[in-house]
Amino acid sequence: MKRILLWVWQLPQHLLGLLLIWLLEARKKSAVWIYSGREIGFWEFEPKGRFSRSLSGASLGEYIILPPRSDYAQTVLHEYGHSLQSRRWGPLYLLAVGLPSAIGNLWDRLAHKKWPAEKRVKWYYSRWPEKQADRFGGITRAWEG
């Protein structure tokens, strides 16, 4: 019963997560998706196009959507932190967490193109809501000590 109530509490992001999974599957994009800590879907295709390159990770309710890559474990923990934020914020998650996260990601890609990768990563993960997602996921970044 608790699981059903939690799913309904996070309904907007769950619906968006299912839509994104469906779009990735339909377009044959490389992605891993996880539900409640269990991997339940995996596609291995050559990522093509701007959309697949721009998706670094998304957490929509209990759905974590990631492209396969080498830093998988830390990324899963970070996105799991976002899923805990989703549980806390419920229907407000997309406005309170998702929107600032997406805007920060877009801003970084547009405004910080010439920055070295280390500076971009530090800037991105030191902002709300990324810093809190790291904390919730149990991640301590190297510059935090």
C-alpha cells in the first residue's frame, strides 16, 4: 500500500519517466533504466544524434534513466539522490528540483563550453539541487574533502 501511495505522490515525474523511457526505446537510443534500485531495462545501441549526447542522466520518480558509461556507479548514486528528492517533494519535484537541474545543465552546456572539464563539473555539482542529490546518494566529491 505504501508503495502505491508513493507512486501516486510522485505521479507527474513517473509519467514523464515512462514517456522518456518509451521515447528512448522507440528511437533506439542507448540507455539504462532502473526502477527502485533494480535494473529492469537495458538497450545497447550506438548513441546517435543530439538527444542521446545531451542525456547525461535523469531521475523521474523511481525511474533512473542513464546512458551506459564508465562512471556508472557514481552516476546511479547521484540520480538515486534525485529520486529521494522526488519522494520528499512529490508533485512539486519537477518545479523545485527538476527545473533548476535542467536549467543548470543547459546553462553549463551553453555558457561554459570553453571551461576545463574539472571546473565545469565542480560548478555543476556545487549548486542546488545537485549538491543535495549527491548528499542523499552518499557521494562526496573530491573538492569537498
